[in-house]
Amino acid sequence: MALLDLQGVTKDYPLGSTIVNALRGLNLSIEKGEIVAIMGPSGSGKSTLMHILGALDAPTDGEARLEGQDLRSLSENELVTLRGRKVGFVFQTFNLIQTLTAQQNVELPMTFLGARRSARAERARALLAKVGLAERVGHRPNELSGGERQRVAIARALANDPEILLADEPTGNLDSETGATILQLLKQLCEDEGKTMILITHDPDAAAIADRIVRLRDGRVVEEARHV
Amino acid sequence: MFRDFLLLAVQSITHRKLRSALSVVGVFIGIMAVVALLTFSLGVEKAINDQVSKVFGVDTFMLIHEDLMTSRNHSSDLKGFALDIEELRRVDGVKTVAAIRQRTGFLQGPPGESGQSQQGFLPVMGLTPEMSTEFKSFLGDIVIEEGGRGIEPGDTHTALLGKEIAERLKAKVGDQIIIAGDKSAEITVTVVGVLTEQKEEQGSGFGFSTGPSLDTVYVPYDSMDMLWPESNDVVFTLVRTEPERDVDEVADRVEAAMKARGSKVSAMTFTDISKTIGMVTAVISGLFAGIAGISLLVGGIGVMNTMFTSVLERTKEIGIMKAVGAKNRHVLAVFLIESGLMGLAGGIIGALAGIGLGAAATWIVRAMFDVSVPLVISPIVVAMTLLGAFALGVVAGWWPARRGARMPVVDALRYE
């Protein structure tokens, strides 16, 4: 059974007085342990696809299954719990909470799942050490460089030991050198810990770390290429 | 988890120090006004109670017409009732009794130079000697014109005239006047003194219209018996209990005994008076607190406004929290704790400032009016105020917080 399985997925959402058909019968299957890059021009439905793959949103129609569970059958709270346990997000704009320290940011997903304070703190420090920020645990985001912020975000994404890492343009706000380091870190983590990663990107260099590249156009998969 | 949300809320408040402080100010002013008013009115209540217990004595109760105790009669006029004073004196636990009778009698002054004397129907009051010996403070300071004296124990055919009466009857100390009562009963009394105005600030005389009045003729209680043998015109009776007796219990017994003999009386003890005073001050302070409550409402709206801005500003943050596993109720809790804390902060500062303001008010009253009002800090008032301030914050934050919590995660994440 595929880890993620999308069959005939459509997603419509209202934009002003019109309805946008963001996804139009999309089929996609992702196996456990794969690194998949999703590429496509603006408006091709990348973000919408990411929302569905990350259990942030349910499709309008079609089947979207995460470990065999149909997302459309879940309540909002069940979706929250599912993504809290199974999915770790890495965003282009880092999306750290500015008022919290690096460690507190990493602890946050564990807090919402009700983890014990001491266990949380220990795991957060270990994860920050793993991404090379052992010395920066007490710093707030505005005291960190872009690369460091993205490392904190990666540590946060790993907090609940999810199956899937969902990275949305993770290098988009970084210079190429830092971007390359972050990509290497992500790839390394996936290989070490057997994570599945979905990488949404414009950047061919970023897509190069993937096992497979999926191209989207007008809400459909137009090409799937497997790296050798 | 509450501790973690508390931390999130505190960090958010301190992150926006100035705005948080400004919205706290609104709550602070309202709470300050409420606490100051309550503190001051509690002080006033205590001052009145102290004064009453000083004048009245906690071992004393009074008998008044039962109608005065009911809501049917709000007039301050004293209504006469029948009373067997000798029987009252014999009730177990009663030590001293002082009573006042009041009638309208026909008075005739001394003959003037032309042989004509002034006359008229005028109020006559009979006081038992205990009134001036045992309950002196109750009558207040009686000021008698030079050359005269008050009614003393053992007096029978004497009268103390109010100044206005003395002028009307053209009577002075040493003159003889005639008082006529029922069925041609008539006595001649000697004027022993003329009652004059009290010094102004002597406000300690307590008790309806029984305080010295300038248009009344005062005679010994016994003289009343001669003029009006049937004593169904007692307007007021003071009873002092024997030491160590339960005043309320004796009062109940007296009331029952007197009622059994046909007296329409009610006993009013210090406890009853305290209760009445408490009720009056509660109404007044409630009224003031209501006015202060308006500023609290404004303060609450201030907190609401801040929370709305905060929710809007942190839309993205809400999206992030939800993306990493926060449920709606988690987001709601974070924002409610935040607004509750702002309310509580305003409450704490406001309560302290309110107590300070209350203290200042008692000081000013003392300095300006020479009335000593104690500073009463009620832990209940303080606790209720703090609880109320927190609740105000939570209520004000409810709507914005709910709006934030219900935001779809995808929209929140996309928000810039």
C-alpha cells in the first residue's frame, strides 16, 4: 500500500465570484521512503496539492489516502491530529513563531500532542543539535540567520517523528550556498531516518536530490520522471 | 499544557509591550474606580456603625411602633403606641428603661403685663428621667439657656420649653404655665429652663425627631401620667439589658411580652440597625460601582480591540500552530489566556491604585469635614475584583479568539 495515494482528486475553491479549479482529477502515489519533487509553473496547483498531501485540506472530490485513511472521512480535529503525528512541514518563509526561542519553536508540535515537558525539552535540544544548532537553542528567530532559521524549522518538522516531510520551496528564501546545505541536510535526514519527503520547488537544483520528479500543469500530473 | 499556553500568552503580551499596556490601562481605570468606591463606602459604613454603637450602645435596643418596621410607613413621624412601662421594667434581662410620650396639649403661658396670657395647642413630650441620666448621649447635647436647667430626676411639676415655645408663650425661667390634658386634667408647672439651638457641628443626637426640638414642651414622664392617664402615646422606648445578656434574645422576649399586653411594638436592636445601614450603604455603593462599571465596559472593549488586532496580526502564527498540530481549542485557549491575563494585570494594578485612592478619600474627608472614616480593605472585594477583571478579559477576548481559532489553516498560512 502506498503511503500517500491520490486518485482523481479535484479541488475547487471560491475566489471572489469565480470558482478556481485548482486540481482537476489528479492521480499520484508516493511510497514510503521516497523523495519526490513536485515542480510546475505558478498556478499549476502545487500549493493546493501540498495542502492535500499535508492533510491541511481535504479534496473536493476524489480519494486522498494517507496510510490508507481517506482524508475526506476525517473531522477537522482528526485531520489536525493526523498531520501533527504524520507530517512535518518546512516552509519557504520558515514560519517560526517570533516570540519563541528556537527550542520552544521545536517543542511546539510536541506540546500540542501533549508530550511531557522534560521529554519535549530533551528531544528539542537533540534535534537542534542534529541540525547543527546546539549552541543556538535559546535564540529567537530574529537573532538567527536565514539558514539557521530553516534549520530550526527542519528540527521542528521532525519533532513528532513524522513519516512525511513536506518541504515547500525550502531554499526559496536562501542564497544558493546555504540552500544547497539545507537540501543536503534534508536529504541526509531522510536517508538516515527513512523519511518520505515531498519537495515542492521551482528550483531544478533542489529537484535534483529527489528520486522522482512530478510535473504539474493546470491541476494535473503531466510528467513523472525517475532519477537514476 | 496550560503552563505552555500561559508561556505563549505571556510572551505574546510582553512582545507587544506598549499596546498591551495601553489596553490594560482601560481595565485599570475601571477597576481602580470600583475598588476605591467600595473601599470608601465600606469605610463610611464602618464609621456610621461605630457612631451608632457609641451613641446607642450594643447592650441597648429600642421599641418603636411596629408600623415603622414595615415598608408600609416610611414617614419619619413617630407613631404612638400603648406601653405598660412598669411591666416592661419587670421583664427578665431588662436593666433600664427610658421612654418618651408625645401628645398635643393645651398650654397657657404666664399672664403678661395686661393680664392676658398666650395660649395654644402645642406638642408636649414626657421623658422618663433615665432618658437624661442613662442615655444622655442618645439625646445629644442639650443646650439650655443660661440661668436654666434640664429636667432632673425627682422633678414633677416642671417643664423645659423649646425656645420657640418660650417665645410664643412669653415665658421665662421661673414662670408658671398651665398644661391641660384629657378630661379637664390640668397641672401647673414651673419653667426650669429654655432649650436653645445646638452648636452646629454637634450632630451626634440620634433618633428620629426625638432629638431636642425647639417647638416642644418637655415635662417629666410622671406629669404626662397626670395629664393623660392612658399611656397609649409612647413614641419611643430605649431598653438597656443586664450585662452579659443576649440583647437580641431579651429584645425578642420584651417584644413578645409587650405584644401580649396589646402594645403594637417592634424591638430594634443594634444588629437590626446595622443591617439597615448596611443595606443603605450597599445600595449607594452599588450605584457608584455601577457607574464605575461603565468605565470597566470601556476597558473591556479596549481589550477586545487589542485582541482583534492581535488575532489579525498573528493570522500566520495561527496557521503555523494549526499546521504543526494545534486544534481549534488550543488556539482559543492561547488567546483567551492572553486576554484574561491582560484583564488580570489591569485588575491587580487597579485594585492597588483603588485602595490608594480610597485611602486618599478617607484622608481628605477627615481633613475637610473632621469626620474620621476608617480605611476598610475587604479581602472579598479585592478577590472578587481580581476575578472579575480576569473574567472581563476572557469575555472581551472570547469573540476575537474564537474568530482566530476557527480560521481555516490553509487561509491562515497564506495570510501575509
